[in-house]
Amino acid sequence: MSPADLQQPVLLSLLGGGFAAAFLHAALPTHWLPFVLVGRAQGWRTSRTLGTVVLAGLAHIGSTAVIGSLIVAAGLALDQWVEGLLPHLSAVLLFLFGAFYLSRAMLKRTATASGPALDAPEPRVADRTALLGLIALMALSPGEVLLPIYLSSATEGLGVLAALTAVFALGTVLGMVVFTALAGAGASILRLERWARYEGAVLGLALIGLGLLVALHQH
């Protein structure tokens, strides 16, 4: 069945609900906080951070669409496998990012305490590594809240599923961009630069905390 075969109110309701669900699920901290924290740590401009958000959001919906299609084809057994594997990989990525930035903060503090003569250049993740890591983080954590909508529309045909995917992508990317921009603006308004000496430690602990929340959410 194609979108044209559905009654227009039913189709609009389905797509509207899909957009709302996608936008609201983008409000989860894992969808914007890592970008704000890593972008600040890397010294990225807002445009670069938001560009990374767009790429990661598309990867997120791409993996959601693939998993959703496989669930529709193979049934709920695959859904249990996905919930048990991929989210844990995203948690591992969060832990690794957090551990790096926390160790960086500790090394910087040690070098400062040792005096100017021993002051060393601050270690930093390569921009390409940070970019790919953030994209992988989102790609490995498909939008579980969106999967039931795929299942509920499984009998409506490929056209409806494709329209849903487009709406999910629009809602998710828009939501991630909005919440990331708001969080970044809030950081500037609150003049968080005064806390720069603690930023590395806060960044590392925040990412590790997010990873812990993602891991605990699976149990």
C-alpha cells in the first residue's frame, strides 16, 4: 500500500505523530549533550558542531530505518537482539570518550602543578576521530522509541515506511540541532568559561555518566 492509498487524515495523523515522537526523543541528553561537550573540548565553532549533529542525526535515523525494516521482516525476536547489543556499544563509546577527557584533565593538572618548565601541550582527540566517534555513537544507538511506529505501520507498504523514515529524519535532526544550539547558547550565557580549569574533568565525568545511564537503561 502506498501513501496515496491511505485516507489523508490517517496518513497525516501517522506522519504527524512520527514527527512529534522523533522531535521529542531528540530531547534525550544523549542526542545533544555529547555534541555540546565534545564541541567545546575540541574548540569547534558552532557551525561545525551543528554540522556534526546533522550528520550524526542522519546516521541515527539511517540505523533506525535499517533496524526497523529488519524488525518488520523478521519479527520481534530481532528487536530483543538489538536492545541487547547495539545500545551497549554506544555506552562503550561514551565511556571511552569520557575516560579520554578525564585523563586529559588529570594530565593537564599534573603538568600545571609541576611548574611552567614541565608544562606540556594539552593532548586532544583528532577532529576526525571526534567527528567519527560522535557519528558512530548515534549510528549504534537506533531510536528505540521509533521502532514501535515502524511495527504499527508494517502492513501499510514501503511507501508509508519511506515517508515515516523521512519524517523521522526531519524531526530528529531538527530536534538535535535545536537542543544542541540551545545548550550551547546557554553555556555562553552562563559564562561557563570561568570554569574552564574544571571543564575537562566535568566533560569526562559527564560522558561517563551518560554511558552509565545508557548501560543501566538496558537492564
